[in-house]
Amino acid sequence: MTRAAISATTVALICATFYSASYCHADPLTKDDEYHRRQKHDEVYRFNVNDLIAATLAKSKDLARKGGNTYFCEYSSSAELKACDRMDTISGQYEDYYQSQMACAQRCPWSDITQSSWSYIAGTKRICRDLATGSCEKVALTLKQAREELINLLRLEETMNHGPLSSQADQTLPHRSGEQ
């Protein structure tokens, strides 16, 4: 099955199940809030790593097509490579990974070009040197951050479709303070 088909199937399953009237939580959650979020978004918590990445990427691209600024650093084989400034998101890290797989000019020492996307996203080592800084280090994302990103995207979708922010064209995911 192709990557696009898997993504579309995964997103279709979760999107039919979830809805929320609120936008994004910036404050730490209480245990009670966490319990209710886990119940409401049970499917997200049951995703394995690959499904979580696929659902987040598909949802990010879908919302970007609808006018939300949610998908970052998209690789294009017809354009020059570019440094990604949103490595705090699955899409930013994935595009950095994909760009590294496709067109890396200067590999980092001890890099593993055959690693999985999640291994790359969860790790601190780049495959290729960062185009802007030349560094071989990067921020690692946790499974908790990936789940939170998908939940935020689902909330954003609901807000874009039904909420008071639906008329705004430039809606972005908030930066997560303290979770880098």
C-alpha cells in the first residue's frame, strides 16, 4: 500500500471519530484533564508510531490545503534544498528526513540513511548537516509531543470548520514551550 493510501485511510478513521470546540492547550494539563483528553482521543493514544506519523502528516497537509499554516518545509525535487525552521513538528522533521534521504550533499559522521522516519524524528542526530548551521545535531521529538501535535491539528480542523477562527487564513500551530 502506498504512503498516501495509508495516510488517507488512517486520517479517515480518526477524523470521523474526533471533534473539539477548543483550539489548543498551552498550559500543562492536570491529571483530570489528561484523563478526559485520553478518553476523547483514545484512537490517537492507540496509534503505533508509524500510524501516528502518517496521520499527523496527512492531517497537516490537508489543513495546509484548506489555508492553515500547518505543514512545514515540504521537499521538492525541482527546487534547491532548504533548511527547515520548524523542527518542533512532525512535518518539519519528516521533510528534513526525506530531504536527507533524497538529496543529501554532506552526510554527518555516523549517520544512518536506512533508519526509519520515527527513529530519525525521535533521535538527536541528523543524516545530513543542517544547511543553515552545518550542525549534525537536532531536536528530538517524543511520542507525547507527536500525539499532542495530532490532537492540536484535530482541534484546529474543528475550529477552522465550525469555530470563530474559521475566517482567519493564517492559522498556525502554537510553539510548544518547554517540550523541545
